[in-house]
Amino acid sequence: MKLSKGWEQAIYVLLILNHLPKRNVMTSTTLSERLNVSDSYLKKIIKSLAKEGLVHSAPGKNGGFSLNKPLSEITFYDVFLAIEGRDKIFSSQHLLKSFLGENEGQKAELCVVSHALNNIEQTLITTLSSITLEDVKQSINTKYNLEELLQWISSNSKTH
């Protein structure tokens, strides 16, 4: 399993939008320029975040995006679902019967490999669900001076 680049981009988009003054928005183009990523790809990412209710999309000439809920209510798993989708992370092919052969395969119950993958998936979901973007924000705030970022946000956001 490999997380897409969009997952990390989504995290940083949400962290930036968190710093917007009330009633302000930011365009995807501005965000993509700041993060130095593809604008067309980031548009898809932000659309996925909006579909999941993590960001608000304001249409029109003065439109853009803003955070739709506090970072304390957004977990890594919420972002994962928005970007990677709601399908099972591991999809078993249920090969135990084929592996065992015709006779022994008749006795096969739950595939041992499938069971292990289900346990791994549940552990991953639990871990991703336990980390909020507020946790990440606090860690960043402790380690870094955000003055340059805040100035950039101030000069690149607009009132909607």
C-alpha cells in the first residue's frame, strides 16, 4: 500500500486554510503555488476535501476555499477517506483454497492472509483516527516560527 501524494498535499492545504481570517478564502491556484505542486492535481484534491465536508467551496469572482470544521475535528483518517476513498485498504483475493488444493481447500475457513490483512487495516485505521490535524498544528507551532506563512496568507487570501 502506498498513500498518494494528494494525501500529504491535502494535509497542508487544511493547515494553511486553518490560518485564514473569518470570511476569507483562498484559491487552489494560490495554494498550489505556495506548496509548489500541480494546480490541476490540487484542484482535484480540494474537490475531494469539499465533497467530504472538510473544506467549504465559495463560488464566484471572489470565491475560493476555507476550512469547514476545526482542525481538532479532522483526523488523518478523515483526510485519508477524502483522498484515498472508502474502499477497503487491502482487498484479499481469497487464495487459501487454491493454495491448499482441491481436497484440503474444502476445509478452508477464513483465509489466514486475509485475516492478517484485516488486522493490519484495523490497526492502521485506529492509528490514523487517533491523530488530529490540531496535533500536527501544535507540533508545527512548537518547532517553527510561522510569521512568514501568516504574512503570505494575509496578502494572498481574500474576503468572500
